[in-house]
Amino acid sequence: MSRKTASAVLAALMAFLIAFSVATAGAAAALEGYSVKLDAPRRYVHVGTNLQLTAEITVPEGSELKPEDFTIEWSSDNEHCSVDKKGLVHGVTPGNSIITATVTEPESGETFKGTIKIACSTAVDAANDYLRNNTVMGYRFNGSEKFYYYDQDVAWQKTTGFMNAFDYVSPYLTINYDYVRVNYNYGGKARMVQLWKGQYGIAFYGSEIGYYYRDGELKEGEEVNAFTPYKCADNDRLKMQTTLYWDKDRNGDYQYQFTVPYDDYWWCTGFRGGHLYNTEPCDELRLEGFVDFHNEEEANAVAKGLEECGFKKAESSSALELDTYTQEGNRISICWQNISEAQNTVVVKSTINALIATGSIAAVFMPLGFFFMTFITMPVIFLLMLF
């Protein structure tokens, strides 16, 4: 090869490399600042049902492109869930699926992706179908979010009130939970807000927020003992909402379970079939929620009580971290996981849970768990209330 020919080849190669570098740099620059975030009303779907996903595309400032200019291709990594071209997930078989949205930038043709994990579970049993339209001792079933709750109008517990002794007895009845109590005075009455989360009977886990009162204020230095009676605030309810998360795989990934919708409650509850791995403490569960108190004065009293229980104050509700709260006017928002005032009954709890500690055994009892909790556990607690 002559020197002239070699120079020509080298020049052509350099031109190709320069052109390739420019094109690559241009593509990279075109994608800088672009992203896609996937979301859904919940992170699970039942076999045979659908769940609509949404993709929020972010474009950098100054770009002439709009989110609707992009094309999205949806895909699933396995057979548990399928997804169509519009992001509608269909539950096929029990298990977890990773749903991916591949977004194409219209000018360069380059792509970027977003993912979301969706769990698929089996269909609801006949008891759930019955409880959608009926109640048994106050239980009802929420068909959209797949959890049990106490009906506000027919729950028998509101006639019996509450005392701390119930919490001390509960481990002996296979009800193992963390709890936090806030006692304060407001409106000439002694008030109490209590939080619970944990294992309820053989086959249910869940959470609660209760609002109670008794006539007359707590005097300075007065102690609330195990048998101090409180009434359920049936005619003086508060608006509240709670969301429960579970670290089911014990890897620090707290997955969404359900949301008890915003409404008036004296007892905001939610329970779902399943069994925790550890019931003392029940830190596999995380409760997030908020309560709208009557006014800022009452919220101030509750905020003080939360700090006495060990909660730290966060800057805003969007900045909540573990075991923190924030106050915005009359609204108190919380993120609760590790704080607990529950008595140490690890021997009792360990003995009971030795029989039911694995998920496979809990699954066998799950269809019967509701009836166990309704006709055995709750009547025993009711008798204790009477005597």
C-alpha cells in the first residue's frame, strides 16, 4: 500500500470516528435530563383482575418536547402478570412481576426505562364475598383493597369502651402487637389516641388507630392505670387515614398493603390475611397516616404527647422519616415503625407462634382465621371486659 493510499484510509477512519463520536455525544446529550416514573393505585393485582399503570415522563427545562411526543412500550419479565400496550396489567398466576416501560425519545431514537414491581395473588374466598355486603360482629370486607375492617355503625366494641388491661391480656389470646398511647386533656375531658400494629390471631396482621375519652380531665400527676376506663368517641369522631406497609421478605423493602380511606372514625382499622415472622417487636410493619383533630389546640396537645412517646418532629409531611410526626394546623401526620410500649411477653408469644410462624402454615389457616378471630378471640376479650 502506497503512502498516499494509507493516508487516505487513515483520514477516512478518523472521519468515521469523529462522526461516530459526535453522533454518540449528541444522543447522550439528547437524553440528559429525561426520565420516566411508573406508578399505580396499589402494588398488587389479583388473579383474573386488572391494574392500570401510569408513566410520568420528565423532560429537561428548555426542551421543546412534551410527554405526549414520546412512545412507550410496556413489557413484563415473567408469566405472573401480563401488560398491554396501554400499561394495563392483568393478573395471571400468583407471584411477583417486574413491569418495564421503555420510552423512546422521538428525535434521537434513543430509549430510557422505568420499572415497577407488581405482586399477583389468588382470588378472594367465599367469606370475603359475603362480607362485602354483610357484617359479622362488626367485620366487613373492603373488596377494592382486599382488607377487613370494623364497620363503624355495628361494631360492638364501641359499647364496651377500652382500658389498658386489654393490651396486657392480648398476647395470651394470640393477638401480638406494638402499641403507643398518647394521653392528654382537651375540651374538659381526658382524651387518648392509641396506635396498634401487629399480628391479630392466627392468620391476620394489621393496624389500628383508636380515639377515646372519659369525663373529667386528668389531674396533674394522675396516672392512667391498667383498669382506667375510657369510652369510645362514637359521637365525637375524627377524620383520619392510614396506610400499612410490610417488609414481607425481610430485606428492608416495605411493600404497600392497603389504605384505610379518609373518613370519620373513632376506630380506624385494617386487617389482612397473613402471618408476620416476628411478633415482638412487630417492626416488619410500618404505619403511615394522618389525623385531623378538632382544632390546633388539640393537635398541639397530641404533638406534645407523641414527643413524650419518643417520636421526633419532621419539617413537613413530605419529609417524614421513621418514627417521626409533623403538625400542620389541626392535622398530625405520622410515620411509625419501631417505637412500642408493649409489655415484654416474648415467652408467651414465642410459644404460641412456634406453631404458626411459617408462611406455609399460616396460609393453611387463612380461610379459617377470620372465624377464629371472630368467634373465639373476640368473645373472650368481650368476657374480660365484662368481668
